[in-house]
Amino acid sequence: MVEKKHIVTAFDEDLTTLNDMMARMGALAETQLFASTEALIARNPSGLDDIIKRDKELDDLEALLNEKVIEIIALRAPRAEDLRRVIVALKVASTLERIGDLAKNIAKRNKVILGTTVKTQMLPSIRTMTSMVLKMLNKTLDAYVEVDAVTALDVMEADIEVDKLNTVVFQSLIEEMSSDQEQLKIGPHLLFVTKNIERIGDHITGIAEQIYFLHHGEMPDKTRPKADQSSSIALS
Amino acid sequence: MKRDGDMTLSTPKIKSSGIIVEYDGKRALHGIDLDIYPNEVTALIGPSGCGKSTFLRCINRMNDVIDNCKVSGRLMIDDTDVYDPEIDVVELRARVGMVFQKPNPFPKSIYDNVAYGPRIHGLTENKDDMDRIVKKSLKRAGLWDEVRERLDDKALGLSGGQQQRLCIARAIAVNPEILLMDEPCSALDPIATSIIEELINELRERFTIVIVTHSMQQAARVSQKTGYFHLGNIIEYGETNDIFTRPKNEQTEAYISGRIG
């Protein structure tokens, strides 16, 4: 990576601003995801409306970041790694906004789930999935700042485990619903909650790929096996 | 100096092997190996004093006119050894035209500026031949429509951009194979620059073009290959697209990104 400063110091300031905006978006996406699933685990719906409202903050930050990227391209004419950095920022911001949407959707579904007295045995697994995904997100955000392609590759590997766990949870939720009609009140929503968490893992993998591209100037090899088999599961 | 891979399968038009240039015993170029391909625009970039113009001037032996300048190494244009002592330098410069930083038309008419080269090289039999060459050259330089009604006017009455296109017309009037351009747009406004850049793109169908420019945007816009010079060495040479998106060398990256240490 190029460590030297730009002759035009305002360009360095622009890139620092971009990184700061990205850090704020990343932190907010992390908080939203954690809070939305934690409410389900703790059976405490009190913060869910706030999560739903706060999603707009992520949308607004993304819009600001888009404006900043356009400004940098227009005024600084970035080249090589600088150009990759601003293009990657644009894509990563869009992905973080999407993660926020999924966290908001989890919050909405958890409101419904917690509005019933029906309970699932899958909470520990959902918590594990969330922890795995949050850890991926945290590592990815650090890797973005450091442009650390090695950590980015680790994150891509970690997503395989999330996919595997999602397959298991999906199967278990189907079984819960087939053995107890009451579970149908919450089961479909739980399927979406877990699928959303799994999708967030995919999005984080996408960010990790962008970090790899930022570092190397080319995308990583896309031969990763698909470990989420839930789309092939039928009721037995 | 190492270059990156075989970039094209075509035969180089210009082949520089270990070109060293010394002024008063001080080295300005440290052994340049560079293959320049036909019908492409090759841009040479780098900070002031890096040797890019010195290298350009080796191609048509313009350095010969500088006292105490010594060139060694080998520079081939097709099968011609440019530094062969037997070579006719006037003939060489008919094969290798040059356009300079500042438009430098002769203090003559527009017509006579273009006719000058063909006349001294004896390329025409009669006035009709000459008229044809002048018209063709001015057309190729994108200037004909603007000057056709005033070919006898003084060239120095043209705008800067028109004067530069006239110099290009003058250079191509002797039907060269190679056009060297040493910062051809640095004295021009952005509109005149765009016209010249568009012209360069059209001219590459007929000529091999080597351009020295301080404008990296210009290098990116007009060239197919780019060479980055620094302190008398060629640091990196490759497809322009690669040089400006993912250069392999850190010095190149720092230069094109506008960074200092």
C-alpha cells in the first residue's frame, strides 16, 4: 500500500473524511444488528422501535458519503489505489446500508415474534450466528481501514461456517413447526431472521472482497463453496 | 531496466537498447530499454529532469545539436540503426517528425509552412503536386476548413491552437513514419488541447506517435502505452490502462497519485 502523503494535503483530508464516514456507518450497522437480535434473545422488545427508526441514519450517512465520493472524483481526479479507494468506499457504503435494512427487518419481525408467547429452542443458535457475523463485520471494518487483504480472506472463509449453521437452524425451525402448530406463529419470521443474518454474512463477505480488490487491484478467486444448503431443504 | 511482460505480439517500430545520454560527462539517461509499437500513441511521463524529453530527442538525433552531448547504446527504427555514423540525419528527420512545446511556425504564409518540408526534400514535381500535399496535410491536421480561404496569410496570425495544428501539418507533410511530440499542448487552452488530442488519436492510424507530457490526464486520454521516467531511468512501462489503474511499481503509483515521501 502507498503510505506517502499527497502533495495536495486537502486530498488526504478528503480520504480521511471518507474513512471517518465509513467508520460511522460500520459502527452503526454493527449496533443495529447486535441490538435487533439481542432483543429477541432477551425477550425485550423495548428497543426495537428505535432500531427501526435509526435505520434512516444509515441511509443519510450513505447519501452523504456518495456526495463526498462524487466530490473527490470531480475535484481530485484520483488514480490507481486512490481511485480504487473511492470506488470501493461507494460500494461498501451501499452494502452497509443494505446490512442496516436487514437489521431493521430483523427488528420488525422480532416485534411480531415477541408479541406472542411462543418460544423457540433455536435462540442459542441464532445468538451464535449473530456473534459470528458481528465478529466478521468487526474484523472487516478494521481490515478496511488497514487495507488488510489477509484478514479479508479470513472473513470470507468465516462466512462458510455461518452458512453451515444457517442450514442447520433452518432444518430445526422446519422441524419445530412441523411438530407443533403453535410454532407457525413465529417460525416463518424466525426463518427470515436467520436468513437475514446469513445474508448479512454474505454482504460482509462482499465487503471483504472489495478490501482484497483495494489492496491487489483485482478481485479474489471466486471458487468458494456454497455452504448454505437451506434452499434445498424439504419437509420430511 | 526490466519491463513488464510482452505487451503485444507486433514488432516494435522503435527499439531502444541500453541508451545512455551524457551531457558534459554527466549522465542524463542510464540505459533505456524500450520497445515502441507502430500505430500506437506512447506517452512518456515523469517529473521535470527525469529524462523523458532527452529520450524523445534521441529518436530523431536532436541531441546531436547539443554541444558535449554523448549518446551511446542502440536505437533502431525498423532495421535502421539511428546512430549508425553513415546515416543521413536529414533523411532520418524526414522519417521522424517532431512537434514542440511552443508552436513554432516559420514567419511565412500558412501555405509555405506546410510546403517547406516537401520542397527541401524534393517530394514534388510541380505546383499541383505541392497543392495536393499542402491540402492533404492541412486536412489531416484538422486545419483545412479553417484556413482554406487564407492560405497566403501569415502563419503567425493564427491562434495558438491553430499554429500548433499547422506545425503538425508541417511535420506530416513529408510523410514521416513517426511523430514525436514534446508537450504539444502545454501552451494551449483546454479547447485547443482537446482538438489536438482528438487529432493525435486520428493520426495514430498512420503514424507511430511518441508524446512527452506533464499532464497525466492527457497521457491517460491519448495513449495506449505509458512509460514512467525517473532520474534517467524508465521505472515502469506498460498498457496505459494498467499504469493508471494498478501500476506495479510504488514509485509510479506515488507519482501518478500525486504523493511525496
